[in-house]
Amino acid sequence: MNSTQLVIALTKGRILDEVLPLFEQANIVPAENINESRKLIFDTNLENVKLMVIRGSDVPTYVQFGSADMGVVGKDLLLEYGDEGFYEPLDLKIAECRLMTAEPVGSTPVQGRLKVATKFTNIAKKYFAEQGKQIELIKLNGALELAPSMGLADSIVDIVDTGKTLVANGLEPRELIAHISSRVIVNKASMKIKNALIREILGRLREAVEKMVESR
Ligand code: PRP
């Protein structure tokens, strides 16, 4: 890869809606409307910076292997899949939410092994082990909120933002596992080889985050 070219992998979906205004504030602007395009990689107003838009769970992989130099990804995915293979220099303070356990409203503690449904299996395993609780883990890929009412699980571990999804499914938040927000991650070799450019981008983003936080 050209050492003066910088590729930044962004997480599509909810994070993208918040990250694009922040990048604009940092004067990193895609050359075309990302939301109206089927393309996956975009030029920007900076001739040596490109933006990729991929699934959040693939961002750490691209960054770890250096196909992308930098990435923006939720802390939930970093906690789930590991945050060892790259640097994590900046909290963008966007897409803030909580990773929580949730159970049916008013339900009493389960006797014996708790059945926990989640897509965050590594986080759940670690969390309940730290609590000294034995659980039976049920891996799901989505619509976790349905699992308790369908008798599949006693508890779920999921992202809670407004809490509306829990309420709509007869659940209530119980234990806070972690505060989540979007983080910038950087490939370790890129940090050395493309240091000046990466510092420049990090500096711009840091300023944009400060402005955003001030205006809240
Ligand atoms: C997350 C999470 C909940 C919902 C919570 O899903 O899994 O379903 O958001 O938000 P709320 O507290 O504001 O109701 P998301 O929409 O990110 O999609 P996902 O199922 O692909 O994770």
C-alpha cells in the first residue's frame, strides 16, 4: 500500500450517521453521498484519505491486518472480539449506549443455572464468571429481546440505548456491564509508517470531538 495513502474503515449503520457529521467537522468529507451509494470505498476531499464502509465486526479485522490503517468501531465489538491487535487512541463519544443484562419486568431471581441469550458471548462469559455465576449461554445473532418471552432464556445481554426496545418486549434493564461508545483504532505498523498523516487525522478528530462535547 502507498505509504502516503490512508484508508479509514467506518462502521455502517447507526454509527455512520453520527460519525459522518463528526468527520465533516474535522474536514474529512466523502466525495459523494455514502448513504446513496452502493460503493464500499470512497474518495474524500483529502486526496490521500479514503473511507471504507463495512460491518462493525469486520472493522477490527481490516485494521489488524493493515488493509485499513484506521477504523471507527463500537467498544462493544472491541470488548467482544478483543482489542489487542491495534491501538485505540481516541474515544469519539458518539453512538453512546450501555451494555446491560435485561430480564422480564418484575421477574424474580432464577434458581440454579441462569440461561443467558446474547450475541456477545465472550463478554457475557467473562462478566458472569467475574460475578461467580454459572450460566448456560445461548448464542443468538439478533432480536435477542424475544428470547425471554419465548422461553429460550431467562436473561439477555444486549445494547441498551433509549431502552425502548426492552420496554416494547416486556423487559427491564438490570446490571450494567459496560458503557459503550465509538472508538478510533489504528494499525500498529501504520502508526509508525504513516505517523504524520495519522497524527494529523487524530488531531482533527480530537478537536471535532471537543467541539461536539462543548455544544451538548
Ligand atoms: C440495538 C440493540 C437493541 C436496540 C436498543 O440494536 O440490539 O435491539 O439497539 O436500542 P434502544 O434501547 O434505543 O431501543 P441495533 O438497532 O443496533 O441493531 P442490531 O440488532 O443489529 O444490533
